Amino acid sequence: MEKTKITSAQNPIIKKFSTFNRKKTPDLIRLDGTHLHLEYFKATGKNAETTLVSERFVNSADWENFKHLENLVEIPNDLMTKLSPSKSPAGILSLVSKPHVPSVVEKNLVVVLESIQDPGNLGTMLRTSLAMGVSEVLLLGENVDIWNDKALRAGMGAQFYLSVSSIADLKNWKQNFSGSLIGTSLQGSSSWETTLDQKTALIFGNEGQGLSLESQKLCDSTIKIPMQPNAESLNVASSLAILTHEWARQNKS
């Protein structure tokens, strides 16, 4: 596919990238790096309106996988370094439409995330949720943006395949869910001794504060991960990985 070249930082196309702001353009997301591009195209089948590639990228082995794309613009390496959110840019950058993954009708394992603040944690939790067969992820409270650059990088494209939505009222949502809502707590029952039914919702709280009191009161039960006595707690993303894997183990077909 024929590509064009731009060298000026004042070009309107470059300015669109340099002024990109998720809050001002909530329907757009930024793809940085080869993996996110490949996953996005595989999940949506869509091309970007414009894809920037650096001179270095055009001369790399990765170029073979992308040279067929439409709307390619080659830019100098130093300009890519300024535009990319990564410290070490891969050399390919796009602004694309935020994909919409419809809600699943038959919900088995649901993950509820309450006020997760670290984008790396959030992205990792979404990546693990996809791997463990989570039906849907619900965001409760003030969570970091799942389309944040760091969250996207940590999620490795899980956002393009998972049904993720925000809920304002956990109580109302629970009334329409036929399974059990299980919270994570150091005072809960051991996950080794807890039966996780096929229809289960696991709720994970903020990194520092844990679950809010309101959410704790709505839980049908609480669960904890057995640990050695000298270990106080686990990172919330690690907790999600262990408990969703336990659900998958118990409900394997």
C-alpha cells in the first residue's frame, strides 16, 4: 500500500496526534505498538483513519505485517518519539474508534472492579479475565480509564474482546443477577474450602482501601486466599488471577 511522508510537526495530521486527549475525544483510543494494532485489527476488522510509522519501523522486520494497511504516514524517528506515549516507541501509532463489545446474555463468571486506580493493575486484571473465561467485567465507582495508554498496554488487547461496562448501583445490578456475589476479604472463608458456582460474581476493591462498606454489605459471602503467616496481602491483580483461576478449575467442563 502506498504511504505518504510528513516531516513537519505543524502538519494537521501530526497536530491531531500531539493534542490527543481521551477526555475531549472519548470515542477515540490510541494504539501504540505492534501487538495492540494486530489485536485491534483482528478483533474489529477495521483500519485506522491514519497510522503513523517511523522511518526506523519501515526498515524493520515488523514492517511486513503492516505495509498493506491503508492511510499510512511515514514520519521521522524523532517525531515519533515525541508523539508516542512509550519511552521506547515501537514505531507505529494510530488513533482508532473505540470498539464496542456487546453484553453477554448468558452470564457465568462476572468480575466487578470497584475504584481500581492503577492502570497497570486494571489492564492486567482485564487480560486475566479474558484468559479465565470471565463473561463480563463491571466497573463500580471511580475506576481509571480502561482505554488509558498504560491500561491498554497491560491489557494486551483484552479490552477489544471483553464486555466491560460501568454500573452506578451494585444493589440494583445484583437484583437482576441469579448467581452469588462474593467479595474478597482477609476475614473471608478460604478459597480452598469454598464452592464457586458456575454463576458467580467476584468483586475486587481499591488497591489501598479494599471494598467499600456498602459493597461488603451486599456480598452474599466473602473469600480469602490462603497465604503464609508472614504474608500480609496480595496485589489486587494477583488476587483476581488466583480466584478466577480457582473458579475456572472448579467449573471446568
